[in-house]
Amino acid sequence: MYNLYLFDFDYTLVNSEQGILGCFHRTIAAWHLPPVTDDTIRPTIGLPMEEAVEIITGIHDTREIDRFIDDYRKDADVHMTPGTHFFPDTLPTLRALRKAGAKIGIISTKTRSRIEEKFIADDCTDVIDLIIGCEDVHEMKPSPEGIEQAIARLGMKKSDVLYIGDSLVDAGAAKNAGVAFAAVTTGTTPASAFEDVPHVKIMKSLTELIAPAEDAIC
């Protein structure tokens, strides 16, 4: 049991595919760019937006990327939260950890305001103590900045902390911050990819944080 559980957001706490895929497809169409497949977009979920846009669209000019992101966010204001859904085990797990006395935080490359919007929409803001989004840091994951900021703000020691995420970027952020890491395979990264990075657990479901599965890879 840890005193502070920090989570990534997309593909870790929520399945946001419907929202993200739709926003990219609509913005790409509005820009009259060549269409891309869902499989092109999925691996970029969780990356900083600038990096994701460059990969997906092939645009390299930073000013054009910024303009694309502005248009994407206008579409996301309408469609993102309705197209984002908590995994079935997310809220029960967070509530169980809170009941056991742990603090809960989110460290994400998504904007804090968008994450807050989802918790408000589902009337469950009580399960989170702290959200640190892309607007709250100077450097994105795998920089340890967000994790270190959460530790300082919540008055914890690094040994108190477990960071949970679905990608190797999340694993890198935990390693760089010097905190324990648990992987969850609800995203696009397979369990085998985490075997050679520091971790305390590789999980199929967040439920394993409170009731470890016998077949979990530790």
C-alpha cells in the first residue's frame, strides 16, 4: 500500500478513443488534409499534442501545428468529454484507495481543464486530490516535473508514491522521478514492452491495485 497513487489519464483511467479519433478526423477534414486511419492516431494518444499532430498530419511548421491544435481544441470543446469514458474498474478502484487512506493524483499530457471537465461531468470530483496537466508544467513526460510537483504539493516522500500508466513514456517519467511504477495494459502498449523497464507490477486492470490478480506479471 502506498500513500500517494498518481495516474496517467488517457488509456489508464479512461478510454478516450472515441473523442480523440473524432476530433482528429474532423479537424483533418476541415484542413483538407489527406485522411488518416484510426490505427495511425491510436499510438499517439497520451503524447504531447504538438508531437501527436506532427506524427499524424505530417505538418512540421510549429506555427501551423499550433493553428491545427487551436482548431482541434475548438472541436474538442464540443466532442471530447462526451467521447471519453471511465474504464469500468476506474472509479471503484479510486474510491477503494481513498477509503484506505491514500491520496490520488493525475499527471497527464492532457490539459488539466479537460480532465477536470470529465470528473465534473460524471459527478466524481471527490475521488481526486490533485490534477497536473500540460498547462502546469514546463516539460512534458518523461520529464519528472509533474510527478515531483505532485509529491511536493501533497507533502509526500518518493517512497510513498506509485505512478501508474499505460505507456513507456509513463514508465520513463516514474524512473526519472525516482518513484515506483506500475504498468496497466489498457492502452496500446503490450505487457512485454514493460518487462525491461523498472516496475513493481504489470496489470491487466486497475483492480489489481487493490486485489492483485494471480497472473499479474511482477
